Amino acid sequence: MTGLSTDFLIKDGPPAQAVVDVTFTLREGEVLGLVGESGCGKTTLILSLMRLLPANGRIVDGTVLLNGIDLLSLSEREMARMRWNEIAIIFQGAMNALNPVRTVGDQIAEALTQFEDLATKKVVDDRVAELLDLVGIGPERRDQYPHQYSGGMRQRAMIAMALACNPQIVIADEPTTALDVMVQAQILELMEKLRDVLGLSIIFVTHDLGVVAEMCDSVLVMYGGVTAEYADVDTIYNDPQHPYTRELLRAFPDISRPAEKLASIPGFPPRLNALPPGCRFAPRCPSAVEVCHTLQPAQHRLDDGHLASCHLVDPAGIPVLGQEKGQ
Amino acid sequence: MEEARRPVIEVNDLRKYFPVSPTSLLDRQEKHVHAVDGVNLVVGAGEVLALVGESGCGKSTLALTLMGLEPMTTGSVKIAGDEIGTMKGKDMRALRQHIQMIFQDPYESLNPVMKIGDIVAEPLKVHGLAKDKGEQRERVFRALEDSGLKPADNFAGRYPHQLSGGQRQRVAIAAALVLEPKVLLADEPVSMLDVSIRAEILNLLLALRQARGISILLITHDLGTVGYVADRIAVMYLGRIVETGSTLQILKNPQHPYTRALLSVSPVPNPRQRRERIILQGETPNPIDLPGGCRFHPRCPIARPECSQIDPALEMVPAGHEVACLVVSGQVD
């Protein structure tokens, strides 16, 4: 369906490079996991994609192609049509963003009429009923208020709103973080169903590596604003090449292997105004060698669709990005 | 082996009901939220017991009751052999030295206008435990260093906002340790922290158990974390413990249908281990009007007709492994 490729850079006094040279492809019905610690640029990346950056944010390089149309070259007016109609987003904590004094049904109807000219009230009503049914909310609950909904039901309502205009892509930013594990499973199952039924492509932003393993087809691991590693889900979990990916996995408890030793990753992700001169992960990296502290690694292509930004990856890997861009 | 441990916490048929204000004048019958409804629990010296359950199952109320912060409705709680139900004032305060709590959110549990050294010294002052400034300082510094904030000198003069989330949680642990308690109640101690530093805090708790023989009651909904730190697990549903056993018994061979469902939906970080999820529909029922019989039967995938009639007690399956389920214990076919 699409080839998406984006580079970003954020301006803030001396420009802080919040996202640098990130490339990925999202196909129809594909679920991409975007993972990394807090402050690794995940949210900036998706805000750039939606062109919803705060005033001081600038996209300085790259292209975002959606069905061959470059989103970055669209006028603000054209982009506004793209949002919700083509790409919808469910923000982190959005389930607390419902208007408390309006019924859920009304709020979904508003999402519909704002972007689509649906002539009659009946058409709108029918569509609201259809959306509620799609996300598993009984029709009798459309006239209830958000406080009458549980957390899981509110998240379903938010998903219904995101789907209002039939988007091709849904970006979900930590959609299950505040939910209990059983409710989380219900929401994940719903998202899998939507992917199968509607052919929806999903970008799943999370720090929960368990959820990513269960849900995603491909994974983009971000660190300090750059792609640490990008590959299909099996490669990321069973043959990771970037030390950051490996360390993240070692730090994540695996319920199927109790009593296994858990590791922590000492230190913190770099601040954007104080980036290390070499690889951004080098100060925390257990395998770092001298060159890592002085020279930024290029993104190496290891296999078809497998990228890793590390000096230590298989020397046969050919640097494909970054360096060429530098010319 | 675990039986040999001297019990530090003994909970017997503990109940905690909260009255609900009537919604109408006609509603004469007084109703209650059955937050904790007949819990039996033993935590041995130096043992890490994980209390696992979803929001609203009563695990946090249970913790507050153990701390004496919520008076119990009926039942018995003994901390280091002393019954807390009958204690008042001074005795209660003395008892609280033995049991200290760490909360979930280190961004909210520390007073932002107090220095780290003062935060950790506060419990000593409240309990009047330090003879003089010198002893106070020494005990505060020891607690900070035992919690991994070394050198303590560097941290005592700082304010909470100058520390990272992991460091703040260490301060909360130091403030609990300074009284040299026998038990730590840790309510979701790592759920607000980034994955990369969770292991540090969990390792710290394990090290404290090792070095000081402290018992830890870990309250969490994250079964992944539990496998790593706990000796035993108790699974709670709607105010009751429905299954308890060693960590391996519960994680490798769960018996209660609720535990099985919970485990099946706990994500495993390996795409080669995607499993069939047992998804329970709906949500935990309201603890005001509890279902009759087994309280899990309306959501249970293996419920039999009898389950709506008989309230099952915990039955031993093999040694050390107890389950409250009529089907599993063979009382119905």
C-alpha cells in the first residue's frame, strides 16, 4: 500500500535533533510496533507523521508517502482532510479526554459530521450504531455519559471515534497502558479484529515488549531519536543485532521463564541538548568500543528490511542510509 | 521448606466492608462494598509473597488494613505475633515500625519541599527513635546507602525533583527501611518506572530480603514481575483469594480458571509463543451485590450449575497449592 520514509529535526534554540533519519514501510493490514524508553522520540515521530508538531517543531528532511502522495508537500488544508480520513490517532490517555457532559453517541456523531457531509440525521445515526457495534459497545449505551463507562469501554469509544471516517491507518499511542491485563486483552483482540475486518494498518506505540510480541508484524526500536533497529517481529525478538534491543529484552520480565535473571540498563536516554558525540547509545552500551564514542554509526542493512544503527553489526552489512544522505 | 519459616503476618478470615450510602429513601436496607471478604494469608520471615489481581479485587484495601490505616470489619491480623485489631494509639504506632509501605508513584509519594535527608528522617522523628542528631544522621545515611543511593552525602541535601524516577523510588524505600521494619508492603513499586530500571528496584528489594531477612508483600497486577521476585503467589478475585501456591506452581501449573485466564492474557515477549488467549468477557462484577455461590461463576468458562449455589473454600491440590474451585477440586464433575 504505502512507502513511508521520514526524517525530522526539531528546532529549539540550537536545533535539537529529536528524530533523525527514520525510515519505515507500513503495508495494508500490517501492525508496526514503535518501541523505546520514554524520551526516545516515539511521540515526536508520530506527531511529525500527522503534521501535528508543536510550534517549535520543524520537519527538516524526508518524505512521508501515503499511497504515493507526499504528506509533507500538502497544504495545511489538504493535510486536514488526510487526518482522520486517512490517518487517525488515538492519543495516550485519550480515554480520559471524552467530554464528560455529552453522551458518547453524540461525541461519535460529532466526529462523523465534522469531516464527512452526511446529509440526514438518519445516516449519521446508522453510522454511529455501526461504529459502536464494530467496537463491541451495545446500542443501549450510546446515550450514556462517559462516567457511566469503565476504562475499557471508554477506550473502545475512542477507537470508534478514530474509525469514524474510515481511515486506512490508525496510530495508537500506548492504548492499553492504564488498563488491567484482562481489559487490555479485550482491547488487543478488538484491534486485531479491526485489522482483519477492515484491512487497517496500525502503528502501535508502546514500551510493553510483551504486547508488541503478541500484536505486531514488524518493530521499530528507537533510541535517542534514531532508529536503533528495524525488522520483522521474529528477528527483533529472536535474532536482535543492536545492543539496545538486546538490553531492552533482557530487562523485560518473561512470564514464561520465571526466576530468570532480569537485567537493568544503567543510565538514562540522552538529553537532546546534550547528545554524545558518537553513537547515542554508546554511554550505556555494554559492548561499546572506542569508535562508538567518537563516530555516529550509519544504518546498516543486514537483510531485506532489517536495519540496525551500530558499528558492531555484521561487517557484511552495507551502510545504506545516513552516510549517503550526508553528501 | 517454606512451612518452616516463622510467620510474620498472619491474616485470618479478614473482612473489610465499606457502607454504601443509600441511593433512595425507599432503599432501607444498608448495603456494603465487600472489598475484602474472608481472606486468610500467612507471610513467613524473609518471604516474598505476591498478591496478584485486577483493579478492584481488594488487594490495596487489604494492604491498608494490614497497615492499620483502615480498621477491619471482622477477622484477625497478627503482625510479628501481635494482634493489630485491638491496638490503639501508642501501641499501634509501635507496631507500625514493623510494617512499612512503599507506594506506586514516587512522583507523588515524596513531599516536594522537603530534602531527601529530611524525608528519610521523618519516620524516626515520628517514632522518637533517634536519641540525638548524630544517631539520626547515621541511621538516615545507612538507609539511603542500603537503598543504593551512594554516597548518601550526595543525596541527602537534594530535593525530590532533582532525582530520577528510580532514585525517588529508592528514597521511598529508604524512608521505609529507616525504621528497620520486619515487613515491607510494596504496592505496584515498579509500575510507574521505565522498563530499563525496573530490574534495579526489584533487585534492591531482593537484596534487602537477603541482607536483612525482611518479608515483602508485593501487590501487583503484573504477573511477569512476580515470576522474577516472588516465592509464593496469592491470586485475588473480588475480595477473596482464589488460588495460592509457590511461584512455579502458579505460573507453570495454574489450576483456578481465573488464574489460567489471567496467565493466558499476560503477554509473553516472544512472538514464537503467541498463545490462545482465554478472554473473560465483561468486567469484574460490582462488589456490592456479589454473585451467589462461587463469585467467579458468571464469568467462568468452566462453570457448572452447582457453582451458582456453593461458595467454594480453598482446597489443597498438591502440597502447598490451594485452589477455591469446585470443578478443580473434584467436588463436582
